[in-house]
Amino acid sequence: MSELEEQIEKMTFEESIAALEDLVYQLENGGLDLDKSIEVYERAVLLRNHCKKLLDDGERRIKKIIETSEGIKTEDFQAD
């Protein structure tokens, strides 16, 4: 794992989203040379993947616990 990946891995979801928004802003405004644009894009992809992982982990954790006569079972969370 690269140093950049290790830094991103330590970030919260909110920190990752804020950093991703900043990178998107930089790319949309232009003014970056090709190498810098590619570097920013690569970082953005890593941040996007990290955010998706955090969301997927959160989704797995959000389970409804239902008590039944057979014991406790889990059911996928359904947003209303």
C-alpha cells in the first residue's frame, strides 16, 4: 500500500468527501498541466473507492434485529 493509500485509509467519510470535492473543483477549473491533472484524478479515484468502501461497510452494519420465536435474526435495513 502506498503512502497516499495509507493516508486515505485513515480518513473519515466526511474528510474523504471534502477532499474529493476539492479535487473535482481543481479538475473542473482547469489550469492544471497534464501530469498534475492525472495525479489529481488518481487521488480522486482512490478517495472515491475509499468512500464507497466506508458506505458499503456502514450498510452491512445497519441491520434490523428482529426477535422471533426461533431467536434473533437480522434483516436488511429498508429506508422508508
